[in-house]
Amino acid sequence: MKKLFTILFLLGFVAVYAQNSLSGKITDTNNQPLEGVEIYAPMLHKGTTTNQKGEYTLKNIPNGEITINVTFLGYKTITKTFSFKNNSITDNFSLKEAIFEIDEVIVSTPFNKLQSDNVMKVDRLTAKSLQKTGASSLAEGITNIAGVSQISTGIGIGKPVIRGLSGNRVLVYTQGVRLENQQYGSEHGLGLSDNGIQSIEVIKGPASLLYGSDALGGVLYINPEKFAPENKSQLLFGQRYFSNTLGSNTTIGLKHSGNLWNFLARGTYALHSDYKIPTNQRVTNTRFKEKDLKLGVGFNKDYFTSELRYNFNNTVVGIPEEGIKEQTTTTTPENPYQKINNHVISLHNHIFFGDSKLDADFGYIINDRSEFEEHEDHDEDETEEEHEEHGDEAALRMKLKTFSYNLKYHLPKFGDFETLVGIQGMHQTNKNFGEELLIPNAKVNDFGAFVTANYEWNDINTLQAGVRFDNRAITTERHEVQHEDETHIFNAIDKSFNSFTASLGFKTLLFKHLDTRINIATGFRAPNLAELTSNGVHHGTNRFEVGNNNLSTEKNIQVDLSFEYDTEHFELFANGFYNSINDYIFIAPTGEVEDGAPVFRFTQEDAKLYGGEFGFHLHPHPLDWLHLESSFETVIGKQNNGSYLPLIPANTWKNSFRGEFNVSNWLQSGYASVSLNTTFDQNNISSFETKTNGYSLVNLGFGGDLIFGKTKFNTSISVNNLFNKKYINHLSRLKSDGILNAGRNIVLGLRFTI
């Protein structure tokens, strides 16, 4: 594999050097030059910015058709495709002011269109917007996207939920490769820092055509931060303080970009004590620590570009078991707790052949997960670092290694007809090193092949369709685990799952200002190792879980209908969906007790989910500083026998009132906001859930860019749960113990770039 990485990375040196460049001047509609406008080529992972005269130059562009995005805060994004063939192109742009958010290129879809041109409805949240929310983690931050929620264990562990589907039904991509970190468990967090990312894209609905198994419910696509503009160096610093957990999040980054090479490095250290509930008590052992390192190097030359990234994340997180005990503000978890080391290596290559292009992406992930249960002889004088390093005491330890590949060939365009063919695959091994087992030693092999096409006509109509075949093979070893007076047997299995998937989407301008999208897609998900093989107490969930090796592949078909009405001062959207799932896998209690824990068994039943997201954004004229946004989201999940599905989020209604302003030359992009988020009663519950009362939370936000000389300090103040409301979210795993969610939290943030 190392040889393969080296060969692909050095391919660029064998091509003939192409002296392609793009230059020009960017002005506003009054012909005034704009400084700081970003000119970026997504497929090259490189860009530049305009100088004081509005001039720019982007060098070392390969031959072929290259799409360039021109973006500047407060102005409409321009995207344009240029054809390079050993030449230099000069092109000037005039930017028009935009009232609403910048229209960005969507990376998670096959043809990388602007969202306004995409057949699929994709929601996007920038890193800057994420920081403004005051979220303690990445999983919490993405819940600000309509239709997205999280299954949480305190504030340190969160699992994304897209329209009622979670776990292995939501595929997470980071650095352009699929994240594999034992995501079957609801008490297994993302293991990703919210620092060092550019944006988050969410596909709500089956995306198996593009990503294979585990994308049945949707995709969370996390784009890493960009390199510095061409021929520039940057030093970045960020600091956040969280009042509720007495928490701190510190990040430092360094970037440098030349004509051919780009480099970046970022380190993050975060720590939080137990979170405080509105009764002024702290929930024992919800504390956590996180260390994160991100490195990147990019190369652009001739007919070839390459980007190599590495992310190491170390998380030590407590697992609350006994509710509220002795009050402390320590950040060192007691038992039980998890220690996770996650390594993500990704290599992205783009090879240009004039009118066509090959994307060759490779990923290697090592997930080392340990669970500690007993430290009875722990020395009180032992340091926190020594306490954490007792790896030989882990009761449970699993190492998951995953190699993935993704080859996509963009065929030459035929008029307005684009075609993409590709193959994807994965080789995965899981090995156990602790005394206890949750899942056996196993191997998983995936292979998929697909073709998809996009056709546009009359500038208002787009049709997109595709088909795919996948195979997943799973083999496991037999284990006998002695537990007290019981022997738990994990029988060996050797199974193969096949599936065909397809999608069809259509976008049109139905009436003036009214964009309409309709998508029909099928998806599938092969049962995971826990669902097939579990046979023992899972301490993270406090239950005895029993697998079922006769489980079938989940298959679904979903219909999405989207309307967007967009004028200069008003936006209105309505997204509806209906999702029919055959052989939906879920876990249910049997009424038995084994090893002192209730027994839960995996089973299947046909099911359906339906609902949608609806809302508006008002920017009244002539009050240019005012924004009023409102959204309502709902989902209902039912088995075909009439019973409700578990872990379905309650209906929510979110309202925000935001003012934007500038103060002289020292405060730019200032904002002040107040939001009211209402969560309704959840009475549609499964047979082993209890109803959850509704609640309303008020949040405040204030911030902007403080200008001192040539340095811009981005500041933010967030107050979440302003009135310290007592509430329990239906998707909280602590709900069964009657433990409240977090009380008031004041978050102070400061970021700057030198």
C-alpha cells in the first residue's frame, strides 16, 4: 500500500510542464476594486485572493476544464469553467451584492455543482457558523441543520441522526474518506474535532449510489480546512471557554502555500469537566479530554494534483453510570471510561487528460478503542497522565483497521451531458485484545461499481440518474468468553450481501423564483458485526445484547420533494420525504435478565419514515441589517405492524432574530442574535421507551471582527439555555435515569490569523 501511495503521489513529475495561469481584476458593480476576494479551484485544492487593486493571479493550472469559484462575503458567488491548454487566460469579474448566504460548491455530490444548480438538496454549515452556535462538540453543532439531531450521552458523546436514522445508517466522510470507528454503538462518538474543518455538508436521504453500504439514511460530509492562498503564510490561533463545564478549547495552526507545494499543521487541546444541570449539580463522569493533530501537504503541477492529509485524535471520555454522585470539577474520568486513538490518513489525486479527469482517493484508518471498568487500586497521588496510561487494565480493547479506495473517472462532456463512472472498495479487520468481547475478530470486504450521468437543458432543467452494484463479505472467528459462571459463545460466520441501487433526480424552475427538485433513490445497508454476532453485556448501554446471524440486508426507497422560493428579500423552503425500509434492524428487550442486565435482541421489521423541513428567511427592505429565520422539522417512524420506531426525534420549531452591522472601521461583520428553539412533546414512542415532555430554550449570540491594524480578531459570545431551563431531550441516553440536559452555558470565543 505504501508503494501505491508513493507511485500515485509522484505521477505529477512525469508530465510535461504546462504554463497555464488565470489572472484578472475583480470589482463591484460600481467598478471599485475589491480586496480579499477568494478565487478558488476546488478540484486543485488551491486558490488565491485579490490585492488592494482587486487583481489576482492563479498559476500552475493543469490542462483541461477547470472550474473556478469567486467568493466574497456579502456578494453573490460566481462559478465559471475555463478550458486550459498550455495558455494563460485573463478574465475580470464584477460581483453583485448578495443579501443571503454565499452559494457554495457542494463537494459531496457527484458533479460538484453550486447548491443552486444541484439536483440533490444538500444542506451546508460553515466552520465559522458552527463556532457561533457555542456547541461543545462537532456532533452538537450539526444539530443546527434542519432535519439533523443527535443521540447524546452527556456532552462528550454524540451520534448524528438524519431524519430519524442513525448509527450505521449514516455514513460519515472526513478528509474525503469514509470514517470507520466502530460507529454501530450509540455511546461511540464521532471522534472528530470541530477545529481544522472548512464546512459540513449533509445529504438527507439514501446516498448508496455514491457511497455504498451504510449510506442508507444519509451522509455527513466533513470538508477539511483549505490551504493558505497561493504564495502566502498564515499563523492561526483560536480559544474558546465554556462556563457550564469549565471547559477550554485551544487550537493553533500554521499554513504556507507556494506555487507548487502547500503545507498546513494544526493542533487542538480541549478539556471539559462534568456538565452542570439547572439544579446546579454536575452529572458525574460526563467529563472528557481531546487532543487533535491535523497535517496536510498538497502538490500541484502539470496534469496532476495530489493532497495528503493526516489526522490523529485522542479522546478520553467518561461514561456516566450512576447519575449524580460526589461533585467535582476534575477532568480525569473515573470508571467506566473510554480511551480512543483514531488515525486518519487520506490521499487524493486528480489526474487530468484534457477533456476528462480521474480522481483516485485512498484512505487508511486505525481506530484503537479501549474501555476501562475497574481502577480499585488507583493511587490518589497518581497524576492524570499516569491514570490514563493504564492500557494494560482495559477490560475491552478493539483495533479496527480500514483501507478504502475510491476511483472516479469523469468522461469527456458531450454537450450538456456529463457522465461519471467509478469503483469503490474497503478492506477492514477487527481484532480484540481485552478480556471482554463486544464483537468478534472479523474481516469485512466491500466492492462497488457505479455509473451516473447529469444532463442540463434550457438553463433551467437538470436530470440526473445512476445505477450501482455492491457486494459486502463478512467473516468472523469463533470465540468462547468466560464471564463469571457463564460461557458466552461467538459463533463464526461467513456471509455475503449483494445489492443493486439506483437514483433518479430532476430539478427545474417551475415558476419564476421557484426551484423544484424531486428525487427517487434506493439504498441498502448490510447488517453490522454487532447486529450479527453480539452475545454479552454491553456496559456502555447497560444491557445484555444478543445478535442474530440470520439478519437480512436493509433496503429502502425514498422520495424527496423540495421547493425553494427565492427573491431578493425573502426565501421560503419546503422539503418533504417518504422513506420505506424493508427489513429494518432494531434492538428490542426480551424481558429476560442475564448477568444482571436486561436482555436485548436484534430483530427486523418493515418500516417507514416520513416528514420534512419547512421554513423561511426574511430580510425586509429597507432594513438591510435585519434577518428573521424560522424552520419547523418533523419525522414519524413506524413499523408496518403499527408500532413506532425507537429513537425518533421530537418535532422542533426554531426561530431566530439576527441583526448585522459594522461600527466604523474597528468592528466588521458584527452580529447580534436571539433565538427561540421549541421542542414539542414526543408521544410517538416504541414499546420500550417513555414519553418526553416538550420545552423551549432561548439562546443569545453576539460577535464580529475587531480590527486592530492589519490583524482581524474574530470574537463571539454565545449564551445557550439563557433561562437555565430544566429539560430532557428524547434522544438523550441519560433520559432513562431521569438526568437533565445541560443548563446555562456561556461560551466565549476568540480567533485570529497573522
